[in-house]
Amino acid sequence: MSEEPDESVERLAPDVRQLLGRIWAGRAMSELGAGSGFAQVIVGLYAFGAHPEVLSLATRAAHQEVEHARMCHALAELYLGEPVPMPIAKKVGMPPHEGASDPLRATLHVIGLCCFNETIAVEFVARCRDAAEAPAVARATSVHLRDEIGHARVGWAHLGSDRLDAADRRAIRRWMPRLVKANGEMWLERISRLPERGVPGHGYPSVRDLHRGVRKALQEVVIPGLAEAGIDVSSAAREARAL
């Protein structure tokens, strides 16, 4: 996959092009990592006996993460103006959630990856897409946003399914504050590595704007979504407000 020459990219200062190229190359690696995460979530969902629709959504998401890696790799080559080695996929670590049973751990993995990480990603990518003026970035982020919405649905569909009973939902509650903290801090730290003022026309708003997006996703989407799914979120909500 390669991108056609883009005048808006060619007009950038060389150091900005290099910076953006390195960012997109890093994004290609992180997208493969997300695919690895989904692959492990799928195994857990099968062992759990998840609803077939959830299995279908998760399987599709794993494939799409590889496509996202290819899109990011193409953008890296566009900005750097030279061939870039495609990153090699590796197995990423999943939280051990020590003390959880195997079925609960499988559910916590899908909640962490999808209800938290992918839901935050929807807000992140939406802000990147809305700022993007460079045609190649606008195209890629539009596809990415559409897919991320589907990836978040994996977790919400599992939480909303009849495979989880009241006891499961009570067990989930105690783990939510630490998932808020872990995912929120991870996103805030990752975004802090981006250019502080951003390069909005090329898909990167300011760090401040993207940080606001993380907090908005947690406080206005994730926490209400968990509550709608029958999870007591009182302590998780406090953790989200403290970020």
C-alpha cells in the first residue's frame, strides 16, 4: 500500500515531515500491537463462550488492525519520502488481573481493550480526522474512525449480552477503577509525546485538545456506558474525574 504524492506534505518543513513520518511509523507498530491484543481477546472470548455476534465483531477487528498498520506505514513512507521497513508483529502482554478467575479475566480483557481503549481511540481519531486537511491523512483517519467504532462495540456487545449475569457484573465492579487509571494514564502519556502545539492540518491537534478528548471519552462515554450495562461505577467515576 502506498500513497500518491501530496502537495500539502511536500510544502512542510523537512524537520516537520521527518517528525510526522516517525509518528506514523510508530502508529503502524501500535496498530499491530492492537491486533495482537484482539487475537488474545478472541481466544478468551471463545473459552468464555461469548455470544457469536461478539466473536464475529472481535475477529473482524483483529483483521482491521492489520489494515490500520498498513495505512499508517503508507503514511510514514509518504511523509519520510523513502521506503520504511514494515514493523514485525509481536505478541503484546495483557494485564494479568491477578486473583480473577479465567472467565472474569477474559471479560476484563475485552472491557479494557474495547470499552476503554477503543472507545477512547474513537474520540482521539475523531479529533485527528476533524483537524486533518492533508488528503491522505483525511482518508486514512476516516477509515480508521469507522473501524474504531466497531472495535469499541466488541466490548459493549459483550457487556450487553446474556452471557454475563448479575454475579459477573458485581465481580467486574472492583476492577473498574484500576482500568480507568491504567487506560487513562496510558493515553495521556502517549499523547504527551506528540508535538505540543500539534500539526492540525496533518491529523494531529494540540496535546491539550487530545488530552481533553481522553477525559471526555472516559467521563461522558465509558463511565455512563458501564453504568448502563449494570456495573456500579461510583468508584470508577471518581477515578476518571481525578485524571
